[in-house]
Amino acid sequence: MISIELSKRFKKIVREAGREEEVSSTLKLVLAGFGNPHAHSGLAIRKLGRQLYECRTGLAWRLIFEAQKGVLTFDFAGDHDEVQNYLRGKR
């Protein structure tokens, strides 16, 4: 069974953007489909690094998460440019 954790930063970004409902429905889909490669393309899940993934809530917004055994930790959300800046800081 996989669980989801949300970082304080992630919660703050989502709350300030007013996208709680949109993100909540995406998180449910990710929880149900993660680990099933055929569902990944429909959920727009894409591997970014060794344990780092992104999924999209729509065309303009992305959620960044790390996959550890049994837990997906969502740490960042934003548009393309914001995600690129976040990823540069991770490397």
C-alpha cells in the first residue's frame, strides 16, 4: 500500500494558489495509479530523476514528488518556470 505525505512548503504553495480542490483530485488519481506504468501516461506522471517525479494537475501546473518505498512525498508545485527553478536548486 502506498501513502502520500505533503511537505509544509507544498501545502503552503497549494493554499496560496487556491488550488486545493484541483490538487486533491490529482493526488487521489496518483495514489490509485502510481506503480502502474500504463496508467502513468494518462496521469501525466513523468520521471525526472532517480526517485523524483512530476505529475500535472492541468496544462499549466505541476506537482513534484519523491517516491520512496511505500510513500510518495509531495514537496513542490508550480508552473513550468517555477518547477525548473526548484529542480536547479535540487541538483
